[in-house]
Amino acid sequence: MKSHYTNIKETDLEQIAKELLFEIQIFFENENRSCVVFLKGDLGAGKTTFTKFFAKIFGVEGVIVSPTFVLRKDYTNLIHIDGYRFEKGEEGKILDLEKELQDKGKVIFIEWPEKFVKSVGINPDFTIDFKHLNEEERDISIIKF
Ligand SMILES: Nc1ncnc2c1ncn2[C@@H]1O[C@H](COP(=O)(O)OP(=O)(O)OP(=O)(O)O)[C@@H](O)[C@H]1O
Ligand SMILES: [Mg+2]
């Protein structure tokens, strides 16, 4: 996995998702808890779109929808959270993630972590930053902690 990908088209996301999954598998060899991935970037930058590609190669069946209106959506071994609608960080406590944070093999994707993670005390194992370059292309940075 590279730390920076430039001029990424939507069709390139599957390959990046595969590289991330490989890193997450290494993470699970070393850690006995869930893997937390923060997804950052402006509205429409591609956070949900990337999540869909990741879910597909991670073996999640069915359609991944944006969790914007439900805050949290659970799939087999993948939890997808969108903090966009939280007005105060404390509202993030409603997500009640304590238990799942300790579940080995579970991946937790969080869009808009800026909105609540400080209040809830969740730290990232990976942060992915999406930058809008033009209609079809994005720059993507990945930090592994
Ligand atoms: N290279 C690309 N990578 C990601 N998305 C792309 C790319 N090119 C075009 N798109 C389109 O941009 C849109 C990205 O929307 P998406 O819902 O993934 O954004 P988001 O970051 O989740 O936004 P929000 O903060 O509103 O949840 C989609 O319609 C997608 O098809
Ligand atoms: Mg989204």
C-alpha cells in the first residue's frame, strides 16, 4: 500500500481497496481488536464510494448505502458510520461502539470522524484522505498508525 495515490479514477478504487484489505489482514495478525478506518474529505469526495468498493472485496453481500440518514449501518464484519449529522461530539455516544471496538476481525469505517470521535475517544488505525481534483479524479492519502 502506498501512502499517496494521485489522479485516481473511480475504477481505480478497487485496487486501492485490495491493498488496504491486505494491510488490515496484517493488522488482524497483530491485534486482538477491531480495525478502525477514518475516511476524511469534503462532501462528494468519495468516502462512501470507496466504502462500497472495500465492502465488495471484503465479501459483504448486498448493496451498501450511504449511512448519512441512519448514522450507522452494520454488515457482516463491517460497520459503516457517518458522523456528518452530529451537531455535538457527545451525540456520537449514541453509536455505542464500545463492544465492537473489541471485536477481532471487525472493520469499522467512519466518515466524518471530525464530528464526534474526540468526544467518544475513538482513535484511527488507518486514516484515508480524499481530495477532489476534478469531476472524475481524486487524490487519496492513507496513513497507517
Ligand atoms: N475518482 C473518484 N473517486 C470517488 N468518487 C468518484 C470519482 N469520480 C467520480 N466520483 C463520484 O463522486 C461521488 C462521490 O460521492 P460519495 O457519496 O462517495 O462522497 P462522500 O465523500 O461519501 O460524500 P459525503 O460527505 O456527502 O458522504 C460519487 O457520485 C462517485 O460516483
Ligand atoms: Mg458519504
